[in-house]
Amino acid sequence: MTKTAPTSDVPQVLLAHHLRKLKLPTFQREYDKVAREAAKEGLDHPRYLLRLAELELIDRERRMVERRIRAARFPAVKSIDTFDFMALPTLNKPMVLELARCEFVVARENVIALGNSGTGKTHIALALGLAACQRGFSVAFITAASLASQLMEARDERRLLRLQQALAAVQLLIVDELGYVPLSQTGAELLFDVFSQRYERGATIVTSNLPFEDWTSVFGSERLTGALLDRLTHHVHILEMNGESYRLKASSARKRRRIDAAPEPAATVDPDTGEILNG
Ligand code: ADP
Ligand code: MG
């Protein structure tokens, strides 16, 4: 009579279970394949395990970056590599490249990008956010208007403290489009509290279409704006991003290309002789 072994006796099953508990998915996925490679190459046991451990580390790092990017809620993924610095001569390129190394995040400093619409402020903010995720920092991206309304909603639902704590805990907070929409007094005060709570505790990037002199129109109160600017600009890197709108430039370049590329009128062929009549 044949006796079937209980599943727990099959080492692969137990191993899969243990590796799952130990959170080593790459070990589980790769150990068989790597074992065959190791046998072929004549690798000893430590080298076999080393190769597996290296694969696990690489995968873990990649998974962490992906998780951070998801958690940041970027509206789009943009990188410094795809930014055309020639299109915006006012922007200090060395400063941007230096910021992309993320030392400002470690130093808990701020970045403020100022300029008219369409000059790439959001693009640069997203690119710096992505760089921070890749370097292992926690990041959150949000527009000023949405942040103000989330704060007000949280306050109404008596979970303001929790939201404030979550916002204070991210290493890099990106507040986009400050100034596009004027804030209510409560919204302005709650936003002020966020910046205040982050002061010297976390790095913040703010983008705005308004020069500092006009921030009072967003926050309503001169006193609040003064106090905010005081904190925000204490340790700050300012990116001057005034220039021609990239969107407009790109669309007029497309139109120009369409005109340049307009096809020649098609040649007409005489059906009898096969002779080309024009073109
Ligand atoms: P802003 O936030 O200043 O209004 P955006 O960052 O939203 O401008 O830019 C508008 C669009 O143009 C985006 O798709 C962005 O990726 C692109 N863009 C802007 N400036 C550049 C640039 N210098 N190089 C490449 N793409 C750019
Ligand atoms: Mg923008």
C-alpha cells in the first residue's frame, strides 16, 4: 500500500511557507533557477546564497521605490532627464541638478519655484519628488487647493490631528500651484499650520505663479503671509521659472511643423498617355 506523504514533509512547500513569512519573495521565486545556474557554473554554497541574497536586495529596493512613488500620489511621472533646460534660460540648471541629489531633503530645507503658467514648475517639482523617492525618502505631492480642502474636511470630521501628523511625517512635501485659487480664511490658517509644523522638521517644495509680494492675496492676511514667508524662506532655494509657456511653445511648434510638412498637391496623371500633368 502506498502512503502519501503529508504536505509538510515536502521541503519545497515548507520552504515556500517560511520564505513568505521571512518576506523573501525573490528567494522563493529564484532559488531553483539560481541553483541550476550555480551547478552549471560550479559555484559553491556561499556564492549560491550570495547571489540569491543580492537578487533579493535589488528587488526589495525596486519594490520600495515603487511603493514610495505610489504613496507620493504624483499626477504624472516626470524626470529631470526629460526637462529641456534650453527652453527656460532663467532657470538655474546647476541648482536643479544639485537639488536632484536631495541633500536639501536631508537638511530639511525648502524649494520654491516661481513663475508664470506652463514653464515647467510642476514638472521640476515632480522630478525632484521622483529623485527623492529613488533615494529612499518618503514624499507626498498635493495641490495647495486640494490640501486646504482636505485639511478642512479632516477638521470637520475630527481627524485633523491625524492628517497633520501624517503631513508632518513625510520627508518631502510638495505643494503645487499655490496662488491659483485664493484660500478661505480657515483654509489659509490650516495651510499655514502645515508649513509651520514642517519648519526645520521636513523639506517642502512649493510652486507658485505669484511673486512673494502677491502671496497676501492668497492667504488673505498680511500677518499670516509674513509669518509664513518667514518660515518658508529661512532655508530656501528659489527657482526662478519665468518664461515662455512650454505648452504654448510646443503647440505653436507643432502648428509650424504641420504647415512645413503640408503635402505638395498630388500629381495628376493623364489616363491615356500616363504623362504627369502637374506637380
Ligand atoms: P507649470 O507647472 O509651470 O504650469 P508644467 O510643469 O505643468 O508647467 O508644464 C506644462 C507641460 O509642459 C508639462 O507637460 C511639462 O512636462 C512640459 N514642460 C514644461 N517645460 C518643459 C521643459 N523645459 N522641458 C520639457 N517639458 C516641459
Ligand atoms: Mg503647474
